[in-house]
Amino acid sequence: MSGDTVDQDGAADHFEGVFGYRIVDLDVLERALTHPSYASENPRSMDYQRLEFLGDAVLELAVTSFIYDEYPSATEGEMTLLRAAVVSEPALASIAESWGLCDRLLLGRGEELSGGRGKRSILSDVVESLLATVYLDAGFARANQIVRDHWGPMIRERADEPGQRDFKTRLQETLVAEGRTIEYTVTETGPQHAKQFAATASSSGEDLASGSGTSKKRAEQDAARKALELLDGTK
């Protein structure tokens, strides 16, 4: 879709190819693709903001359910970190690109000129509005299946190190800025089939925090998260 025309049937054809399901309510589909800047220039149009609100909840429930089913031994903290990694703005923008959303957006002229089609914030919002469209059009089961099909590979890819890049990298960057380095000491306990790991994050001979997990990486990540919380609390 260009910023000046509405092609409901073309959009329906496009997303049928993406989802394997044809959206029936084309007016809601159009709204899901309509940025507020376009709606402000076209008074008869409605933007996607209410749909985005609903789609955010649909996505969170579907992702939470998938993680809960797929990883029965994961702790609440591990599941929370994994969910946060795959419903983040960068993750949703990546999904949007795979769906070919940028060419389907309805943008106002100013937003078009400012590169709105490539803005991650807009792309991630529209992913959520489209999930809401499917939910309203065909129910949660259909929306849930789309999430499982399109988020499942991303969830599995990140399951071995949920949040690790965030916390370990952030801790390292924080300490490097102060001229310090970070080290992790890891121990393991328990039988081979049910090992538990404990990690201690230290810097310049000082223990910062300890964490635990069902793998070395998860224990280190937990320790880094706790160290960051402590460092933030002292600032």
C-alpha cells in the first residue's frame, strides 16, 4: 500500500500468504495498517492504536503459553526473561520485516518522508495490531497458531540463553566504563540428569552477586542481573 491508496483485497491476499489464513473483515485489516499520521490526514480513517493495545495482550498470552508448554522445567524468572526477549521492539520489528509489512503501511505524508516505513517502533506496533485483527476475525486459537508458527523458532533459538545478551553485556559495559573487568566463577551440584549451577560475578577481587540456574549460562546471566540491580541501587 502506498500512503495515498487503500487496497484491502491486495492486503488480504498478502497476509493470506503470510499467515495461511485469509482475514475476512477487511475494514479491520485496513485499520490495523493505518498509522495515526494517516488517520489525521484522512478523517474517515481509524488508526491502529486500539488494535495495538489488544494485540499486545494476545501476543503476550500466546508467547507465555508457548514457553510454559515447551519448557516445563524453566523457572518463572527464566520464562520471564525469555518472553521479554521475543516480545521486544527489535524482535517484533524483525517479525514485521519477515511479513513484508513496510510496503503495506498507510502513513501520512510527513511520516512517509521521515522514513516511517523503516521505523522499528511503527513496525512492532503493526505486528500487534495485526494479531488483534486475527483475534477479532477468527478467535484466539487462530492468533495463537500464528504466534507459535512465527515466534516459535525465535523462542527456541533464544531458550538456551534467555536474557543473557542483555544482562551480561550490560554488566560488562557498565564495568568497562569504570575501568574494571568482570569474571564468573561457576560450580555445579546434583546428579547428571538434574544438575544445578551456581555462578558468582566478581570484579577486581570483589564478589558482586551470585546467581543460579539449570545451566552455566543461565547461572551467569542470573548473577549478572543481580549485580546490575545492586550497582543500580548504589547510584
